[in-house]
Amino acid sequence: MTDQGWAMKGELVLSCNCTVFCPCVLSLGSHPPTEGYCQTWAGFRIDAGHFGEVDLSGLNLGLIMEIPGYMSRGNWTAGLFIDKRASIYAVKALTKIFTGKAGGTTSLLSILVGKFLGVEQVPITYETRDKTRIFQIPKIIDGAVTPIAGKDREKDTVITNSEYWIAPEIIVARSDKSKMRAFGRNWNFAGRSAEICKLDWRGP
């Protein structure tokens, strides 16, 4: 499974411990998180995806990350949750992608993540209710994230044309509910910074 082309399209939602919108998005890692360190979980919905001939379409994922200071300085800790419905081949492919070993969009993870906590295969749901994204992994993550309306109350506040590695367009959001318990961590980020982005990643 080396040097195989891969791609995934869908949506991702991210909730972190920053008290106001994450400064890493705008500073591209040159400004520390609002609390001096980052704790975050992200949920992924893959509408269409593949790794070589392995189909990844229809799967959901969860990722937790801790960053001790400036995002660009590395020493990240990460752990991955993969949809229980995924085949053994999809699990291997997604692990390779999310550890950065498959190259492309996620390649920087192979440099910045110093400690990988492992992979757990679990039931995962990702739903949209009105504009709120509901992301759940039973007994692990219970999240609800809603976009922040702009001056035109019918439209979301959006950052566009960004060089942010996750996506060029980021919907500014807030966590209505954000609990995470796993890998010895117990977080609650309700009312704090969140993001919603289109998932359009590829490699190598």
C-alpha cells in the first residue's frame, strides 16, 4: 500500500478548546492557541473516497489531537477512530492517510505528530440537522456544532481563500455540545471555537 493515489470528499467538523475562533486558522500556525495549547477533536464524513482500489465512500472518522503550543512547532499527539463498518483494507488505508504516510494533504502529520495513540474501530455517526452538525461516537464523543450567522442572518460567517491546510474555505462555528472521553482524556468544549469545512483531500 505504498505510493497509491488517494482522495476523499465530504465534510469535516472540528471542535477545540480555544475560547474564541481558533487563531491558527488565520495565522497559519504562527500564533499560539488562545489557551496556549490546543486540544481538539474532529469528525469526518467521507461522501466519496478511495485509496488505490480500496473504496472509502460512506465512512465516518474521528480524530483527536493535542498540540502543546504553536501548531508549526510539532510534537502533536493524535488518536484515530475509524467507522466500525470499514473493511480491514479501509482501516489500513485510513490509518496510512491520517498518519501522513500516504503523502498529499495529510503529509505534514508524519512530521508534526510525535505520539500516535492508536486506532479504534467504533460506531460513528455524522448528521446535519438544520445547520447544526451532530457528531457522535457512543461513550467517546458527543458533539453538536452550529455555524455563526453573519450580518445577513441567513448566511454563515465564512473565511474564504485561506491557505489553511485543512481547507481554503472555513465556516466559523461554535460548539453547542462538545464532550470527548478517550485515551485517558476528558474534555468539554461547549461554547468554544469550532469549524466546518468541505473535505477535499488527496495524495500523494
